[in-house]
Amino acid sequence: MTEVVAQRSGDSARYDVRAALGRFWPAFTFIALAIVVPWLFFDWSKGRHSGFVISLVSQMGVMSIFALSFNMQMGQAGLLTFGHAVFLGLGGYATIHALNAVASGLFWLPVELMPLVGGISGLIFATIFGYMATRQTGTAYAMITLGFGELVSAAAVMFNGFFGGEGGVTANRMIKTSFLGLSYGPAIEVYYLILFWTVLSAGVMLLLTQVPLGRMANACRDNSERAQFVGYDPRRVRFYQCAISGFFAGIAGALYAINYEIVTYDAVSAVLSANVLLMTFIGGIGVFWGPILGAVLITLLQSWMSLLSGAWVIYVAVLFVVMVIYAPGGIAGLIMAHLPIWRSGRLATLAVPYLRIVMPSVTGIIGFAGLVELTYSASIGKGQGRALTLFYHVIDTSSLLPWFVTAVLFALGIALAASQRVQFLESWAAVAEETRVKEPCR
Amino acid sequence: MELLLVTLLNALVYGMLLFMLASGLTLIFSMMGVLNFAHASVYMIGAYVAYQISRTVGFWPALVIAPIACGVVGAAVEIYGLRKAHRNGHISELLLTVGLALLIEKGVQMIWGLAPVPYRVPAALDFTLFSMYGTNFPAYRGFMLLISLFMFLAIWLLLTRTRIGLIIQASLTHSDMVSALGHNVPRVYTTVFAGGSALAGLAGVIGGNYLVTEPAMAFTMGPIVFVVVVFGGLGSLLGCLIASIVMGLVQSFAVVFDVSPADLLTYLGVAVTPMTPFAEVLSVPLPRVSALLPYLLLVLILIFKPRGLMGTRDT
């Protein structure tokens, strides 16, 4: 293994700045965009930031770290966990208590380093938990994490001393201890703190995929027996991977605590654990940046679609189920599959097949959304006294016409899309085959 | 004594309800290697469909129609979902069932609302079967016990005395060999999945009005059923039965006995005051912990005895 490491470091020594820029330009563009985004929505007439946008992008940052740490287990080590929110939540609780302790003068710590408090407590819990749980893999591991997650979230309601019961624990982030002399009162300052830690954590996690531990995690995921033959203990690899992922989840928890200034039972709950699973999987578990994409996308959907529709969870769940069946690589996987075709300049040849399958699919999706919205407004929406409006027209859910129209759209769209499926897959495979021949290295 | 007997009977009723859910899940899990997260959701569908039917047609038709509907749902999930996800491995199948569980929960909320629905015990069974030390034993519980015992016998005979049962049992452990002998193993999978779902639906029909029919019922029942399956051991129906009864006993008795570790320490001569370390943890009474017990058992069994009670291989 040392030879491999030496060879790798020899490789990286040859990287110069231009090569790094050439390779990581999407990442740098993304970071630049993240820095600029709050200013795009700056209200110049009133001279203040849009609170909605800042809180949205802050949440995206926290969830990105969280989803990346989840993927350290799920994608890289093949360990599906249903209790990942535990590490975020416990890191959050530790940070809240640390904030209060600093405010009361117990010890001194700048706000900028608070994420380390969360990270270390996440690491400690993940070490204890991982020591027990990583004996198992696959379904058994998933079930242990489920049980563990439920235990902690039940304990969070039960023991008021540390968890504060149902009301949670609150703190004030303006504790006047800052390296940079910032007050952390305005949300924009907190956003840049979150962004800094997000970039740092993502960078370190990317690095961790390249070191022997990350490589061995992949090996143990793919073929545990052969990894043992090479001389590694798969259990120890899983254990390290679990512990480190707990560390980063703890960092996310600390930023969560600083951002909201309150940590409640929600932060350790199964809902958050399920949420990060949806995000990571929809984003893509096979590509490093997939979880970031998923976190950004799903957070956007959550904030924006929940304003439009009360049934948005249904859409996310359907998207998840469809992805599990048809696109297990997630959105990032789909993008990566199209990259070689795009590079060879043959993406245009796919336009017609795409058009032929996308048009009926969109029809079907519109029909499905219509059915969901009708059902929703006929039950829960009715109870809340809200009417379904489309293009400023109130739709009568008790008449049969809207139901009939949406059902026909749905059935027709899906049937047409299904009839196009085989042809689409064939033409796609043909183009993919050609590009593969032209670019054997990729 | 009277408390003991009444609790014992209740534990038996609850345990048999658990068995009805867990037996199908055990078969599915040991045969296909898929832990079906949507199993408890099918139980919920059974309860809601039965509620809908009993409102218009009556309880007795619901007892037949709802399980059949659930069986159809199960078969559809197996054919159109799991078979396709199978290409991408077990974790993919597991994720599919997780997504379905989420979808079903939200769908039920959307159709029937967030609050519990008034699904009641049928009038024909709403009387007291017998009284014991002043506590009434409702006839409906007796009916539940009867149905579940009947079901246990039926599965037992089906699996041990019929040709289909033989093929299913063989597929549990040696599906490749069964396939090589010319049996249609995917169809066996579909049959078992549909059958398990129908049983879950039946449990929903008779459990929905015994417990509460609400959108959260799947989530509260799901983990308990997982514990039973893991505790009983893969591939063993008898282990599953024993585990169900034990689980019923644990759950029922934990609610009844109001003791805490602090009481035990006091009994042993160690006084627990608010100043004692971990005083808060020590003074939690057992009924409050009872909701936690299944999860604790799940974690402990999987760590220390992943083979379960009567299992032949690790989970």
C-alpha cells in the first residue's frame, strides 16, 4: 500500500495550479456562486438582505455537509444508515450547551471554532456507536442504526437535563467571542461562517476519498473477502469510516445550532434521518458531489414547493421511488452518463428520442400532480378551509370533470411514455456505445 | 394475580396480532433477503380499507375484501417494483420499500386525513365474553385470538403439508436449486409477497379497530415487527411465533409494572437522590421506557445474537 501512496503523492506533486483549476473549475464556480448568491437577492431600496434567501442558502450549506457525511457511509462504505441524524443532533446539543457555557464565562471559545465542538462530540458518539454497530453490514447494520436512532430520539424527549425535553435547548450565538470581531447577529455573517465550514469539510471529505482509508472503504463495500485477503480488516475500515462520518455530521449539527439558536428533538429524529437519505440518494451516491446536489435541490423543493403545495412530500417520495428503480445513480449519475456523449459532441442526436419520451412523461406528471392536488384539497385542504386554484380559477373538487381530465392525462401520458421506453433505451445505448468506442479511456 | 391473568390474556392477543404481521415478513425476509419496510404500511392500508368498506357494506365483507386488496397491492409491488430494483442489489430493494412506506403514509394522510378515523368494533362482537376478577374480557379480543390461531394453523398446514408449501420452504434456503428443478421461483416470490401482504392486511382489519387507525400506525408497528422477525430468527415460523408472544408479554407487562431502576436500588439499600449521578436516567419508570424496549432489543439482538432465537443463519 505504501508504494501506491508514494505513487499517488508523486502524481499529485506534478499538479500545478492551472491543472487544479482545470479539473476543479466547476467546484470553484459553485463556491463563487455561493458567495455571490445572497447579494443577488439584496434589496437595494431598503438596504437589507432577503431573509428567506439567506436562511435557505444557510440550510443548504448545513444539509450539504450532512449529506456528504451520510454518503461517507452510504456511498463510499456501502453502509445504509437510518439513524444518521443522531450525530447531527448530538453535535447540535453539545454546541448549544457550549454556547451557553461560553456565554456564562465557563471557558472561552470563539464562535468560529464552535463547529469543532459539534464535530468532536459527533466523533465521540460515532466511535461508541460504530464500535458496536460496524460488526454488521447491509440490512443488519441498517436495522441497528434504526434502533439506535429511535433510542436516542426517545431519550431526547425523556431526559430533560441535557435535551431540554419537548421545548429543546436554546442559546444566543452573539457571545462576543470572535477571531474576526464579528457579532454574528446578522444572518449573513452566519451564512459566510457556514459556507466556510462547508467548503472546508467538503474539501477534507474529498481528500478522504483519495487516501488509503477511503479506497479501502470502497474495496470493502465491493468485495469484503478480497479486501481481507489484501490484509485489511473490513470491520475496522467500516468503524473508521463511521466515526469520521459522525465527526462531519457533528460539524453540520453545530452549524445547525448556531444558525437556529435552538436544538430540539427534531434534530435527532427519524424524519431528519430519512430526509438525508432522500437527499443523498436523489442527488447521487456514486459521485462525490452528488449529495451536495441533492441537498441543494431538496432543500429548495422543501422551502419553495411547500409554499405551493401541501403535498410536496408525495412528490419527493415518488421521485425517490422512481429513482431507486430506474436511476440508482441519482441525478449526478445521470449527468455523468451523459458527459462522454456531450464531450464527443453527439448529445444533439439524442434530442429527438428525448423529446419523444419527455413530452408524454410531462403530460403524465401533470396528470399525476393534478390528481394529487385534487385529493389533497378534497381532504386536508378542505379541513384547513383552502380552495384549489389554478390560474386564478377556483376548482370545484366535488365535480367529476377535473378528476376525469387529470386521470386521462395521467393514464395517457404514462402509457405513451411506456410505449416509447424501449425505443428510447435502444437509441440511447447506441449513442453511448459509439462514444465509448471513440473514447476508450473514459 | 388477577392483574397477571388479565395482562397475560392481553399479551396473548397482542402477540398473536404481531405474529400475523411478522409471519409474512419473516417468509419474505428469509426468502428474498429484503427487509420489507412497507410491510407495516400494508397493515395500515388493510385497516383503512376495512374502515372504508365497513362504513358502507359492513365488517364481515371487509374481513375478506381488505386482505385480498392488500395481497394485490403486495403482488404489484413485487412485480413492478422489487423485481426491477433487484438488479441493483439488496440495498436498492430496501430503499424502494422505504420509499413506498413514506409514500403510503403520505397517501393515507392525504385520502383519510391526519386524524384517527372512527373504525369501530362491529356491533355483533361488541359484548363482554366473560368477567374475571371484575375485569371484562371483550368478545372481540376472543375473536381476534380465534382468527389468529386459525391463521397460524392454516399457514402451518400450508407450509408443511402441501406441495406449494414444500416449494416455498425449499426456496427459503436453496432458491437456485429450486429454480434448476424447473419451478418458477420469481412466481414463488410473488406468491409469498402477496400472501404476506394479505396477512398483514388481515392483521390491519382486526387490529385497526382494536388499536387505533391513524396514519402513524405503520410507523409505531413497523419496528416492533422487525424486532420480532430478527428475534425469531430467519426462516423459522416457530421462532417467529415464540418471539411474537414474548414481545407481546414484554410490551404488556412493561406498561403494567410501575417500577424504575431507582426503586430497585432503594430496595437493595442504596438511596437515589437528585444528587446521585445519572439520577434522571435511574428514576425513569418502566412504563415510560416500554416504548423504547423494542428498539433496545433490536440493537442488542443484532449486535450479540444476529442469528435470533431459532434462526439457521445470520440476519
